[in-house]
Amino acid sequence: MNRFYFAKTNKAALFFAMALLPAGMAYAQVKKDTVPKEKKIEEVVVIGYGTQRKEAVTGSVVTVKGETLREVPTANITQALQSRSAGVEINQTSSKPGATMKIRIRGQRSLSDGANDPLVVLDGIPFAGSLGDISSSDIKSVDILKDASATAIYGSRGANGVILVTTNRGSKGQKPRFTYNSFTGSQTLFSRYPMMNGAQLTKLRHDAGDLIKNGDSEKDGVDTDWQKLYYKPAMITNHDVGVSGGTEGGNYNVGLSYLKQDAVVPLQSYERFGIRVGLDQQVGKSFKFGFTTNSNYVKSEGNGVASAPTLGYSPLASPYDEFGNPRRTLTMSSNMDQAWVYTRQTLDALGDKYVDETMAFSSYNNVYGEVKLPVDGLKYRINVGLDFRTSNSGNYTGVGVFSTNPAAISSAGRGNSQTYHWTIENLLTYDKTFGKHKINAVALYSSEQNTVTSSYISAKNVPSDFFQYYNLGQSPQADITVNPNNQFYARTGLISYMGRAMYTYDNKYMITATLRADGASVLAEGHKWNTYPAISVGWNVANENFMKNFQFVNLFKLRYGWGETSNQAISPYTTAGSLTVNPYNFGNAFSTGVSINTAPNPQLGWEYSKTHNAGLDFGFLNNRINGTVEYYRTHTYGILQNKSLPPSGGIPGGVLQNVGDIENKGWEASLNGIIIDKPDGFSWDAGVNWYANRNKILSLASGADRDENNLWFVGHNVNSLFDYQYVGLWQKGDPYLSILEPQVGAAPGMIKVLYTGGYNADGTPVRAIGPADRQIIDTNPDWQGGFNMRFAYKGFELSTVGAFQKGGVLISSIYGSAGYLNRLTGRGNNVDVDYYTDDNTDARFPKPGGLLSGDNPKYLSTLALFDGSYVKLRTLTLGYNLSKDFLKDLNINSLRIYFTVTNPLVIYSPYHKMSGMDPEPNSVGDQNQAVSSYRNRQLIIGTNNPATRNFILGLNLSF
């Protein structure tokens, strides 16, 4: 992007330009633009099976440059993508090292959560790995295709959006260039879980009527900080070395990378070694070939270690006995609870008595050949992708480890899996310019196959810690288990035909038309194939003759796209139904039987989506101000849903059918500006993106308006909840308490929920509160987005990336009934909450020792829900670029040193204000809980690894 100083211009143009500046942008004067408009925007966008000038793109595409991603030093580039693109929502599913993240592009289109993942394409070939397998130093750009007119070229694989990753290459004629990128730093707790101290727990027990007494390991006056004994700062380090260059006939790029990330939780770590090689070579005038290989080895340890046990320990219990020796177990809460002691000291001392590790090797390879045909502008290209991934996992728990019984038998397990994936793509491309006419056409035939195998074996009574999981055959044969349900094999295939034509006239009018046909092996006979079209048009108004007097307008493009895509969102062999394997004993013999789990469906087909997308792209003042505004609507029908069958049929899993409809619609906007630009002085850049998605289920199986078991409701979003609605606490003197809550034990200070029933003539409720009063709760936010700013002065630079969200429901299981950390009885430790007492009647949380439902206060699940709004900084970076004059004497091209703080500050959040915690989720809904209350697709704050604040020092060197 060109930068220049502002000078004078006409008042109308100046007024129009200033009106588009975001709040806070400095007043600047405008210089008359004399650069021909057709040469202003030279940025190239990767659109799949080719590139296109940004000015000519008619679909919804957003580009994030590699240097932008490298502004956030992180173990996973997905984290660097957060807050960068409107309509792209990225959340943690786990805060453990090496964990993958959930990416949703313009909402959820399918009821099956895994069927909403976008397609990742690495250097032109569909990628069988995850974004976490790619080092940020390797990346040239990430292009995200969002609407159907842009994703249709990838067919069913691109139904949920496409992420195109382009890696760095050398350049023809380039002298060898060496790069070294490195960072290292410390990870510290963003905040501790807000648990009570000893004095607070003692008071809670007293306020609960002294129902719980001290256990044998507890003593008044003791105040053990169990989190201090468990968490400690951890290191993260990354090194990446690369060499690139080229000759007149080709180019090359070679690199090595190493990443090591420990965790604040004991025994957890993630380690990755990577190697990449890329080569392009021209042979004669007509033939070109090349290859890319990206291989890595990953080792992950300690994933089975969690924080939940430690958080529940009583602070009145000392980790040492009366002789000063570390306790092996704790006896707490009137001797009702006994627990093995989890501390960093006890876990580090386990040695060979415990191991939990996964080791994986992956190799992703792309080979291509390209030949120019005798017809001018016509060429043929073949792409061959060959991918392999193998993973081996093992776990061992020694005698008595993690158990209150010191003689508890040992256990071990070992698993392995392999993935083999190949793709062959044949491409015929025609690219020609005739005067004002430009034509680009692509024809594709491709096929791919994916094979997955996995197995798992477990054993008990391993004879020695030395064996761990390496020789399970040493265990007694009766203790070795090969569960048929843990063995897996699947092979799937896809054959595709695609044609795309792009036409541009005079750089003013653009049209793109695509037709794609896919045949998927996972669907039923007669329903395997589907053909879907897409079309998009664009009008570059800024290039019209009547815009010549508006020289400050560089880009003003209107575009519209429509398209249909499909999703093969089912597991292999689903059309045939499924059986459950049941091992059992028949007399003295061990046998295996099977029973029907799900019924076959010979009509099972595609999920279809139709998308409308309208957009405006603009650039003013030589593109110092640029942005996009878009509106879209996607209707997905034929949604796959399990339909229940009558119990008399003996098929508990029902049958999978194409029966539902889902709608996603929303607005997106982005704005970027160079506010101040003085190359030898101070400069200031800023950007913001905003988006709002409205997700709604339109229909379900059998015309039902709800599926309460799966929490799906017509007219509401896929991630809805179904629960009572908290309205406060019952107060003394309320005349309706005994009517609405007639059960024994109901009293003031109890949680009060919304009553939806009728009233008698005298105003009294006609019934007690019951299941009919539960409410459908939409959890999705009203809107969200991100922002970034960069300030530079001479060699110094200060930059920040932030995020914001308005509304939505944040689920924090530690405050609700699922976590067993807020029982308000004094049994185990309790979250530090403002609870009801006779002297504190306006509290949010109920009176201790009140009416219980199970082990928790009645309706406590309603207090797990919080306003999801927040504004936070994700990163804050201070960097210094050494002067080129100084580096020239050292034969160094560039050297940058920087210091980054990640997750430095929460500016606004109701949840953070109350708890001190990060307001973003850290777990999927069915994990890290004492009781399963939420679905896997829902994200929560649970007892997973806590959020961290990282302090990182890094450098970027090239010569």
C-alpha cells in the first residue's frame, strides 16, 4: 500500500473523506491523486486454483498477511488469526498446550458440531492436518473464503468456508537469504480461580448451620493455598531458521522449526519439530514443476492432568501431616470426602509411576507439474497431494496413584492411529487479455481418498512401573482388554468436476460463474452426486468516467454473489446403520455379541446451503482509508438429525435423516486507516472489524418445534440452553414463596426463578414452579469483532490487537451445579461468592445450607450464566528495528527485537469484574465438570488449564 503526505484538495472531497474516518483519526489534508486508477491496487488475492487482483474479486474474501500473523508470537497460528477477520469466530476448546481451536465462519450450518469446520488448503491442496501443524514463520498469507460464490470451487469440502494457507517461496534470481525468527518467554496465570480461603470457608460452614464439620485432615486457622502449590510459571520457546533463494529458472525455500511449550499445570508440555522444503523449477519455456513438503514431529505430555481436584481441596487441610511429611491423601468434610493429594511436588515425584503422552509424525506433500499448451494463454497443471500421519499414545498409572487406596491396581493403555490421504487434481487454465476484455477460465477433475485406522488396547496389574505401557503383554492375560468399540477403520473417497469462468471488462465490470459436481462415497446409492452452481458480479464504480472528478476515491466496488454448496456431514458407513459390540461372559467362556444401534437409511443425502452475499469495497485517499461492508444470508436445508424410533423397535440410536433447516444471516464491516504517516517521524495505523451473525433453526425432524434432549429449538440458535431463568433470591415476607416452592426446606434466601403460569382472581399463582417454567435461552452474542493499532517512531513501534463482544451468554460451570465448586454447604472448598445472609439480603447467590437438588442448591445451574460482553487486549508489543545504515556494515538486511505481552488486559467484562478471570471460554461443554450438563458444541469456562498471561522476548533476523 502506497503512503504519501496530504496536501490541499477541494473542500467537497476533503469533507467526504473526513466523514469516513473513524472516531479519533487525525485531521489531514489531501493531495490530488495523479496515479492512474487501474494501477493503484496491485494486491493479489489467492482465490483457490489461482489468484486475482483484489480490485477484481467478486466473492467474499479476506486476506491476512504472514507478517501480520507474526505480530502475535504463539504456538498456534489460529490464535494469531483471532480478531483479524470479520465473520470468522475463533475460540479455544482447551487451554492445554497444543490444543486445537474451534473456527466458525459465518455461524453454524449443521447440527453436528464437527460438520461445521472449514476446509484448510495448504499450497493448493486440501490439508489433512490442523493449522497448529504449520509454523507462522512459514506463512506468506492466509486467505479466507466466506461466501458460496467464493467457496463453490471446493465443493462439499468448502461448505463451511475455506482457509487458504500460502507458504513462503523464494524468488527467481534472488540471492540466498537467511532468516532466523525466535521468541522465548514465561507463561503466568492470568488469574487464579476465585476460591475461598480458610477463614471464608469456616464462615461459610457456620452460615450453613454447621452441617459440615472439619475432617481428620482439617483444622481451623489453617489456610492452605492449594493453587500456589499446583500452578507455577512455565516457559515457551520457538526457533525458526530458513534459507530461500533462486536462479533465473527457479526458486527454493528450506526451513527448520522447533517449538517447546510447558504448562502452568504440572507434567504438561507440547513439543514440535518441523521441516519444510519448497522448490519451483522452470524447464525450457513451456514446462514447470515443483514440490512442497511440510513434515513435523509432535510430542504432547500430561493431557490427563487437570485442575479440578486441587480446586476442591479444603484450605483448612494442610498438605503435611503432624510429622511434617507430605500427605498422600486428605480426609475432609466431616470425613465424607477423601482425596489423593494433587500438588506439583506429588506429581513431579511420581517418576515412572505415571505417564500420559502422545507422539505423532505428519508429512504433508504436494507435487505439481505445469505445461504451457500451444494455444496462447492455455496451460495444463497436475497437482498430487500425498499426506501421511501416524500417532501413538500411551498412558500408565501405577499402584495407588491418584487413588485413596494405596493398593489400587495399576492400569495402562496404548493406542495408535494412521491416516493416509491422497489427492490428484487435473487443471486446465485459460488466461487471456483482449484489449479491455480479460478472461480466466479453469476446468478441474479431481479425486481424493482418505483412509483412517486406529486401535487401542488396555491392561491392568502391570507387573512393574518400568514397563509402563510399552509391554502390556506382561500383564495377566485376564487383565488385557481389546474392546472392539475402540478399534476403527474407515475409507472415504470424493470425485469432483469443476468449471469456473471469470470475465472482466475495462476493469469496471466483473462476473464469475462456477459449476461444481461432487460424488461422495459416504452417502447412499443414488444420492452420492450433487451439482451446484454459483455466480457473482462486481461493478467497480470508481473506474467509471463520471468518477474522474473524485480523485480521492481509489476503490468503490459493489458486488453480489449467489451460490449453492453441499456438506457431506456424516461419518463413513452411516447409511448402512450401526451395530454396538457387546463383550460378555457365557458360562466360563468370554464371548462377543452385537446389537443394533442405529437403523440404516438408503435415502441419506447431502446437506444443502444457498447463500446470498452483497458487499461494498472502498478505498479513499490513495487507499489510506479502506474497508468492506457486507450482508449475507445462508439457508441450509436437508440438515442431518437423528430421529428417535419407538422403544419397541429396539434401536436406541434411531435413524439419521435429512430433516432440518438452519438459517444464518448477518452483517460484517471492516475499516482500516493510515491516520498519520511520516516515514522519518511518527506514524499511526489502525483497523477495526465488526460482525453480527443471527443463527436460527427453522425446522426439525417430524415437524417438531423442539428437541429438548439435544437442546435444539425451532426459532432459536443451535447453541441454545433450556433452563429456568434466574430473577433473584426469595426475600422474607414474600407471600408467594410457599405456593411457588411448596417443598420442605424452601425458605428466604433460596434462588427465585421466573414463573410463567397463570394467576387466580386474588392474584395468587395457580401452581408451583415446575418444568413448564423452563426457558429457551439464546446464547449467541449480539455482535463481536476485533481491533488493532500500530504506532511507530523512527525505529520504535508499539502495536496492539484487541477483541470485543456485545451480549451473548457465557457459561461458567465453576459457579453452577456442574462443577461442584459452589455447593454452598461447606463440603469441599467453594468459589468465593457473595451469598445471602440475614445481614446481606441483596446478594446474588443463595443462602448456604438451603434447599438442595442433589448436592447443589436448587436452580444453581441458572447462576452459571453470565453476560458474555467484553473488551480486551489480546497482545501488546513494543519493538525496535535497528537502523539499516548500522546493519549495512554488518551485512544484515534487517534485525528487529521485540517484547510482547499476550492477554495483558481486560478493559470491560461483567464476568471479569466479579471473578477476576478471563471472560473467554477454555473448555468444550461436556468436559471439565463433575456432572455432564452441557453439550460438546457449547463452550464454557471450566476447570481446564487456566488462562495465562505471557511475557515474550523475540527477534527477527535476516541477511
